[in-house]
Amino acid sequence: MSEHLRKFFAVTRNSVYRVKAYGEKDCPYIERIAATLGCTGTRYNDASMLAIARTLQFYFPEGHSMLSPQTSEERRLEHVNTAWWRTSTSWIVALFLTEEEALACFERPELKPCDPRWIGKTREVVEKIGEDHPKVTICHYPELSLLPLFS
């Protein structure tokens, strides 16, 4: 069994988040560690899954079948009813493996969603998360995807 990525950092235009794949009750959480406005230290963890889309999007996987709802589970964000979506961030600028890189990015001017200056770092994190992570999914749906090239 491969070791899944446990921690990474997400930069948005107004915040930097520490993302932990396994928190209380084995659910993912994010913690704001820097912000242009607002409090740092704020923690979000209101669902059992976290999707990497244009935003960090918490959600609950959706069960299938009218007769037996637990026969299968839909983990792809784009196929989960939005009623099961929870907290999300603003659009992601970049993803990083280290806090230092994330904070340095956050200090740069004119941050853009999926900023081309850090596309390599973002892809590195997405690749390390992979397609089989038990708590974090990568959204490939074109209208929601952070990296449409991965779709």
C-alpha cells in the first residue's frame, strides 16, 4: 500500500491554508495560516472528503441506489449533488508542498487563479495526491478543474 500525501499548502488570493488529509475522526481539514484580512488559525473541516477543484471544496461522497444506498459511493465531486457540498475557499492560486514556498507566493503581487508562475509546483502536489487518495480527490471536470490540462 502506497503512502498517501498527508499535508500540503494552498494559496488563494486572500489566504494561505495548511491542508491536512487526516484530522479529527480521520477527516480532512484546512487551517488558515496567513490572510490579507480576517483571522489566521481558523479551521474548516465540515465534511469527510476534500476536492481539489478551482477551490478547496469539502463534500460528502454520495451513495447510490434507491434500494440500498450503501452499495456504492460516488467520490467524484462533479457527480455529487451540490446538497452534499460544504465549505469552500476562494479560487486557488497555487499548491505547494512546503509552508515556506506558499508564504513566499502569497507575498507576490497580482496573484491569479491557477497562476502560471507556480503551475509546476501545483502539478507536483496534484501528482503526489494522486487518483487513489482516500480523503482528497482531484476534480477533472473542465468547468471545475484547477488544472484543465489534467482533465
